[in-house]
Amino acid sequence: MKYYEDIIDEEISMANIDNNDKFLHLGCGSIPSTSILVAHKTGAIVTGIDKNIRTVKEARSCINMINHSDSRIQFKHAEALNFSIENFDVIMVSQGIEPRREILEYISQHVKDDVRIILRTNSSVKGELTHHDMFLKKYFKISKIVSHEKHGLLISVMLF
């Protein structure tokens, strides 16, 4: 989890995540560092989803090994394209989630107006969006881009 801590600290700051927020992590993975660190650092209620049932079971095992009684974190087996996202305040979209464009379009059509969306993606060499992510401008206002220099071309993009 140490590997992601600096990234998550920057994302928490960028999105102003606090203990009043409901945080959804799309593509939580089997070692759900983002979900765990967001819950522990902010007090937010965190739901992580993944389309792979084995991954969700491993994420649940991981959280049980770390903290048996953390009721602020739950993991669910679900497809992002048909998961109810309307009640979340912050949505994290993991870098490898697929089908990415369709999921981001779905998000744009089903969230409340003040939701904060964080997208992890690869950047150009200059730390900007690549041509693969230019479609974002059709669906969202891009508020901020944070480069994670220790992590190569990884960036976090704040969308509204």
C-alpha cells in the first residue's frame, strides 16, 4: 500500500474527500489499496466494485487481514456499466478498467451534478492527456490533472 500512498494523498486533496463522503472505486482490484487508504485517511464510506468475482473475494480477504472490523469498506462483485452510482459523492475510475470509454460515458449520464470523479490514466510525455483520452472533454469538465512523477506517466484527472 505504501506504493500508492502518495498518489492517494494527492487524490484526496484534489477531490476534498472527507468523512461525509460516499466513495465508489470502480475496478478496486484484489489488493484494494486505494479503497483501504481512502477509508482510513478520510473516514469516508467506501464501496469497491470489480467485475471479476475472484478479485472481489481476494479484496475481501485482504481487508479482513488488515482490519477485521472496518465497516466503512465493502467490496461487491458488479459490472460498472449497470451499477447504481447515483448516491456516491466521489467516484474513482481505476486505470485498467474496461470498457473504459463506455464506463465513463455511463458515469456522465448517471451521476448527480456535484459528484467528483477521479480518473487514473496514462499521460503524454508532457504530463497531459493523450489522444486516447480526448473524448473526456465531450462528457466532462476537466478540473485538474496531477502527475505522479515517481510512477512514470501515471496521472490523476479530476472530472466534473
